Amino acid sequence: MLRYLDAETFAQAIASGTALIYFGASWCTPCKNISPVIEEIAAENPDITVGRIDVDEHGIVAAEYDIISIPTLLFFKDGKLMDSSIGVVGKNIIQTKIDALK
């Protein structure tokens, strides 16, 4: 399930296990295009945390990770940033990055 995160819940979401965090904004057309893919990934991977952060509402988290382009996907393992993708990427690429962290 895709969870909407803020600064506090973000820290909890990445603390342990595998996490995919999607940074986007409501006005971003590429974000709208990738959102259904992220929702599918979340549904197909119930063993990981999948979260979304709106960069307009929670810019402090985006700034912490130097997010300057959206959509951006960050892949975490036990609180450590392991990989990232910027822009619209295919579902198979996202899944491959997740599988590498499991």
C-alpha cells in the first residue's frame, strides 16, 4: 500500500527493511504518469514500505536529499540510501532495483 509521508513518518518508513520513497507534486505531469506504476509496485510488494512525499508540502525532506527534479525515487535499506531514479522509469526497472535490496 502506498503511504503518504511527512518528515516524521518518513524517518519511520525508512528505518528498517526495504523502502521505496517517491518524491512528487500534484502539479507535476510526469508524476501523474508514474503514480499508477508506484501504486502497482506497492500492491505487488507488500513486504516493503512504499511512500510518497509531496515536495511542496514537505520540502525539508526533499532538501535533505537534494531533490531538485521530480519525480524522484529513492531506494533505502535499513535507513541507508542505496539507489535512486530521476524521472519517469519503467516498472521493470523499479522492480529490479527493489529486488536487489531484498
